[in-house]
Amino acid sequence: MLGLRFSRLVHAAIASGALILAACPQGGKGDTDTDTDTGTASDGSTTDDPTGPPIDPTPLPPDPTNPLPPPDPPPADVPPALLAVKLLDPSTLQLSFTEPLAPVGTVNPKRFRLSVAQGYFGSYGGQPNTTLVDPRYYNLEAYCPPEPPPCYYEPPYYCYYTPGCYYQSTGAVEAIGVAPLDGDPSSLLIALGTPIQPSLCSTLDVFKDDPNFKMVLHLHYAAGGLSQLQDLGGQAVPSLGDAWVKYDGGFYSYAGVVFSTLDPFLPIPCELSDVPQPPDIPESND
């Protein structure tokens, strides 16, 4: 009697929604569970599942139709800085800066001067020191006198004169013109009145791997006054070893940290093989 009453109470509770029967854990007869969440954790359709396949961190290549924006210009109160100097050819230097420059048509080329900077690190005694030398003393070219006239004397051993070739200085290696570099507003060109010779590069190579003595070709620049280098906002390019520019002699030495006045220190690579024709840079009238 109690069983029948209990059965009627259960059916009444189910009909009213007060009692819900849970599904069998493993399914069974009459199992109508249609939940599709089961088995989707390992199909790789979600990226939050730690058991799924790893995500490739390699970024996609840039889209050429949508290039990256250019880098932000330097702050207005930061002056432009020299980044590199190289020999474009024996008679032309290319200078690269951190930002575009104002027109350089009025810049005086006498603000620039080259040196063969020699640094001794004190390894053999004495103080470390730096010596600046005018490039003319290392910029040598071969000179071969003309052949002598035929010998008219007998016997032939009277004609012992045999002229030989020798090296002589090319003279001063000075900047004679400043011009912009087409297509690159952050670079400029400096024309040299006398081309750099292979003999100078060969001298620098002798000390290339010497740990105690270093010799480099370096550019110096003097700022200040009118017709100086500056950026589009009027900030001037700082001087670089300007004491050498203002000095008239051919040798200049100072003790202390090697190359301390050359900041930034930017040796000019001296490689002159297979050089192109120099660009046309107008000579300054200053």
C-alpha cells in the first residue's frame, strides 16, 4: 500500500517539475542526452585548451600593400647625430645622420678635415696618447720619370743611368664641396680635392690587428656660427674633434684616453677596389 502511494507521489513530483532525474553517467537505455560538448576538447577547435595543439608563434610576413609606419622622428630638443662615414669613392665621402638635414648648399666645406688618427694604448710603457697626422704624409702616389735618351757612347757600360719609380705625397687632402645625397635627406656628400690613394689604406691595414697601436682614417667637424650643419628644426650637428679643424699644423698629440676627442668614434673604412665614378659635386666658392 505504501509502495503504491510512494509511486503516485513520485509521478506527481516529476509532473510538477519538483523532481528531476539525473542521466546515467555512462548512458543507458532510453538515454536521450544530446549534449555535444563531450569530445570537443581534443579536436583543436579552441585555443584555450592546454591539451590542444600548440599555437605557432611565428608572425606572418608583412603585407607589402600595407607597410609599417616610419619610425617616430627624434624629439625636437635632440640635435642630429652623425652615424657613419664611408668612402663612396677615392674623392667622395658619404655622411649619414640620425635624421634629415636642412639644405647644405651654404655649408662651408672648411668645417671638415680628415686625419690619420693614431692611438697608443700604453702597453709598452708611458701614457696612452693620441696623435693626429695630416693624411698627406701617408697619401702617396707613384711617380716614374721618363725614359732617358738612347746611349751614344761606347762601350755600353758608360750608360749606367737607369731611372726608377718612387712615391711622393699628393699634397693636402681637403674638403672642397658639400652636397645632398639624392633620395636620402639624412645623408650628405663631401668632395675631396685630392683623391685617397691605396698607399694610405695599406698603411692603415698594417695596424689593423695590433692590440697595442691603432691607426684609422677619421673625419673632424667644427660647428658654430653661420653655414653649419643643422636639422629641419634648426638644431645644429655637434662638433667632432674640432680642435684639429682649427689647427694649421700637420701633427697634433694629446695624452690620456685614446681617441677621447673623437666622440662618436667613427673610423672610415679604407677600401678602394672596384670603385665607381665619383658623383658631380660643385666646388664651393668659400
